[in-house]
Amino acid sequence: MNKVWLVTGANSGFGRAITEAAVAAGDIVVAAARRAGTLDDLVAAHPDQVEALRLDVTDAARIDEAVSDVVARHGRIDVLVNNAGRSHVGAFEETTDEELRALFDVHVFGPAALVRAVLPHMRERRSGAIVQMSSMGGRMSFAGFSAYSGTKFALEGMTEALADEVGPLGIRTLIVEPGAFRTSLMDNVTTSPGELPDYADTVGATRKMAAAGSGAVAGDPARAAAVILAALDAEDAPLHLPLGPDGVAAVSTALTRVQDGIEAWRDRATATSFPA
């Protein structure tokens, strides 16, 4: 039986690539975006397989209604892909509560609401898959990306618990951690105003990188989508899937750094119990 997908942020980047890969596999995709008109070409090219859905993932009141409508029309949602997102650059000190909360709405609260909305249907059927599009920035971070990584770290932590909860119910969970790919992420970036001079050498470099965009990077979203689909079908699928040579290297280096720090302080860190 062909799958029914719900993909957010399906109009560009990974969302579009995953949609196209699912269509090529013969599946049906409900492609969601804030501006449904940006999906017209996909719908026109695959009228029997792609359905456009106007959905802003920060509109919590709309999410339950949208999921119910999809289930009513198609009978089920086999795969939810939480892909909608954007980036933000600014020093921790420069980033306002408003900027931080807005980013959490997109990357944490929106995806959480969608997961809660689809799970009753997946639990009833004892099948389904949830794909969380995170980032290598969900496992490590650097100057200027505290807000962005904060949201992705939160999403990953919640999803690790989710995997333990729904795995026994036949529901798969996949956290995707791409490095730099040729998507529109860096074309959809906000920056904190009021740049503080003390951060010019650290956050300043990140601002310049973000301003350069992602047009020249080597990462191919179509190839990434193929790996994601393969992982969903694999018996030995990982929970965390870093993508791209830079993504794999960054995540591996971050894990090694954590392990090195643990070992360096192991004796002192473990000698913290009450005396016997």
C-alpha cells in the first residue's frame, strides 16, 4: 500500500525534495506551506499524488483541524515530516525574548502540536513514522547560533523520549541532522539588531556566513531525501541521521569532544557520593 505523507515546509529545500522523492516512490503527499500557491507547480505536475495545504505551523488552532481533514480525506497519515523552519543569527546576549520565542514556535511548539495531532491515528493503526528535520546544530553549536541550536536541541531531546514511547507501538522516529545543503534556509534568516562590538570576531563571522547564503554549498537535497526514505524503510534505521560530510564530521567531533571531557573529569565527577 502506498504511503500518505504530511510534509511541512514542502515548497522548498528538504521539504520539496522529500515530497518529490515520495511521489517518485508512488506515494501521496499532502504538501503544507504557509503560502499554498508556492506549491502550484508540484500539484500541477502530480495532480493525483500531491495536494497543497495552507498551514502555518505556528498557528496551533489550525493544526488539529488540518490533520483531521487529511485523515478524513485519505484515511491515514503514514509519515509526518516536520520540516518547516528558518534560521536566526545573533549573539546570545543580543537575542531578545521575542526572537527566541518566535523561533521556538516554529521549531518546537509547531512540530510538537503536529506530533500530538497525528499520534492518535498512528497509535490506533500501530504504524507510522515521524521525521524531525533537525540540523547538525541540534547536536553542536557555535557563536551566533545559540537561538537556532537551542530550538533544535530541544526538538531532539523531546524526540528521543518520543522514540522510547512510540517505538513499542510500531511507530518509527527519525531525527535528521543535515549539514550545509543547497536549500533556502540561509535565505530565510533573521538577525538580532544592535550588534555588540565585543562579538565582532565571533558572531560577526557567522553573520557573514549567513549573508553569503547557501547557493554554492555542495549538499544536494535530492540525495539527502533519498537517504531519508531509505532510512525509513531500513530494519536498522538510526534514531539520529546526520547528513553530508560536514554534518557527519561535525556531529562526530561534537560527540568525541563530550566523551573526552567526561573522561578527563571522570574520577572527580564520580567521587561525589556520600562517604560509605
